[in-house]
Amino acid sequence: MTMRLDRELTPAELESFAGELEALRRETLADLGEADARYIRRVRSVVRLCCWSGRALLMLGWFPPTWLLGSLLLGLGKILENMELGHNVMHGQYDWMNDPELSGRRYEWDIVGPGDFWRHTHNHLHHTWTNVIGMDDDVGYGLLRLFPEQRWKPFYRWQPLWVTLQALLFQYAVAIQHLRLDKWYKGRISGDEVRPLVRQFGLKLLRQWLKDYALFPLLALAIGANALAVLAGNALANLLRNLWTFLVIFCGHFTERAAVFAKESVVGESRGHWYLRQLRGSSNLQGGKLFHILTGNLSHQIEHHLFPDLPARRYAELAPRVREIAARYGQVYNTGWLSAQFAGVLKRIWIYRLPPQSPAQ
């Protein structure tokens, strides 16, 4: 099903390809400065404004305009915090500012998964072994068969149901991924290794639940507001954030033209082949400036995978140059509108739920 027409590159071409991308990265690093710092501080301020104004409006109760606006503002704040602030900061994109609140190693975001979990499973494993089956746990997240190269298992028959639950509860799915419960169940790791992770997850989960589903509803009761309206608004905001994050991430990795790789292909991998793998395994989304901001600029997933430590706001200006380099080396630059890319994701989910011998494949 993967439809790609990339030209294979010689070792010399791979070296040249990597050199051009490295030069682009160095050029951008040298240009970072006050405009980038001002931008991320502005994002941080907008996140706070959206969240606190949303929570204030929810205190007014079930009156439809204010309750809906409050829920949407809180959801917007959570989306921006998750995508454009938390994700990008934790990649170390703003470490050069030496701002403790924007430190990639210390930032703790507003979801149930601890930041340390994400820094390992995403920053280290996923970005190092992007789309390598058996090394990148993000390929199907252990629940889905999205490529014919994945070995079929009977429970994949029900993956339309699994992916629906995953989308609704995406922050929990991302957090649990790091616990390695499948390896514990199979006896590959011990309970002593899992217990500290479960404890860390439990503490972060408790913190998030207390904030959204206890603290603010109790505050509503204390001031004579409708606690149930506040509780429901918080739940809707978290649901909106879950669904949007799921949509953006799946459309950046599992579209119709995204490629996967065997473990053998990365043995002795050169820097040029690593760059090539990032390009072939990623998918971009077309849209306007506001759309890109709402995705955390992960609508430029190709540029993010090539340059994960560069401020994401720079990806839009890098994209045309990356696309031109890819074209000169005969590589497909996988981009499309959100609707088209998501249609490709849904097609994969539906087709690869069946075993390989099925006529549908």
C-alpha cells in the first residue's frame, strides 16, 4: 500500500544530502535570537490567558455561551501548551535561552504522562529510530497494525475500536506506553523495574485529576458556582486536546505514503541514511499560519524529524528549502491537506486489520 517513488541514493549522494541538511541546520542555529525568545514567551502568555479566562468563564455555570466558550478557551490553552509549548520546549529547542521555565530537561507539561516518560520514549527512542519496526514503539503504539511489514495478530481485527479508544484517551495511551507493561507481562522485564514507573505515573495522574476534577470544581462550590459545569468543562477541554493531538500525530506518521524500515536497514547507518529515513517516514500537513501554530508546527513533521532541536516556528521557512533539496535527490516530499492525509491513515487502519492473506490486501 505504501506508494513512494523515491530514488535510491549512492553513498556519495547520501553524504552530500546530509551535508546540505546539516548546513541548513547550522545556518538556522546561528540565526536564533530575540525574535525566537519573544515568540515562545508570547506563546506561554497566550496559554496562561486562555486557560485562566476559560476557567473563569466556566465558573459562570451552564449558561450556553459562557460554558461553551470557557470550555473551548480552556481546550485551546491545553492544546497550545501541549503542542507548541510543552512538546517543543522538551525537545530542548529553547535551552539556549537559559530560562528555567523553558528548560527541556525540567519542563513538566499539563497531561497525565510525566515529562521524563516523553523525553525517553519520544525524544530518544522515536526520534532516533523513526519508523523502524521493533525499535520505534510509536509504530502502531502496540495496538495497531498500520503497515504490511508488521506481523499480524488476531486482536488487530478490532483495531478500528482500539484506535477510537486511543484517540479519546490519547494522553493516557502516551503515558502508559512508557510503562512497558507488555514486556513485564511476557517476563522480559521484572516487577522491580516496572514499579517505580507505575508509581511515577500514578503521582502525575493524581496531580492532574486533582487539578481538573477536584480543585476547580471545589473552588466553584466555595464561591457558589456550579461545580458540575466546571467539571464537565474541564473534561471537554481535555477531550478536545486528546483528539487534536491524536489527529496531528497520526497524520504526521501513518499516512498512505509514509514508509517503515526493518531493523537490518539501520545497522551501521550513516548520517545521510538517518536523514533519508526521517524524510521518508514523515508526512506534512498544508494550512495557514494559525493551523501550523495549533499543531505545534508538527504540520511540518518532515522538518521536525530532520531538525528536532530547532525552534518549531522556524520550520515554515525551512520547508521550501527542504522540499527543494529532496526534489534534487529524487525523494518524495510527502505533504497534503489534513483531510487527505487523515483519509490515508483511516485506510491503513481499515485494510491492515485483516491478515495478509485476505483478498482486501
